[in-house]
Amino acid sequence: MRRATIVLSGPDAGVVYRSLRPETGRDVPKARVSMRSEPNRLTLTIDADDTGALRAAVNSYLRWADVAARVRREVTS
């Protein structure tokens, strides 16, 4: 079992959490994802069966988080 823990902090954390929450209910093939939200902080934990599955899940979630944060910044500017 492989694990990655990603911590996002700052004003975008809440928006990213709300954006990614529906995705955590759908497991990526061979991976399980959980999130924990605190004020201005998001902890994303990904457990995967192998390194390839972990890499794929991390890449997907980081891209989705980046899109959510960029949209938030664009809307608020």
C-alpha cells in the first residue's frame, strides 16, 4: 500500500474542499481518497495499491484543486 498526504493552506482551501468533495466518494481505480477540512486548511490523503495508481490519483486531484483555486481567484478579482 502506498500513501500520499497533501496539505493545502490559505484562502483557496475551502473552495478546493467543496469542489473536490463529490470526487472523494468515487474511488479512482486502485486508490481511495479522504479529505479533512479545517479553516483555511485542507488535508487530502490518497491510499493506493501501487505506485502507478498513486501517481495517477495524485495528478488528478492536484489538477482539480488547481482548477478550483484558479476559478475562485478569477471570480473574486
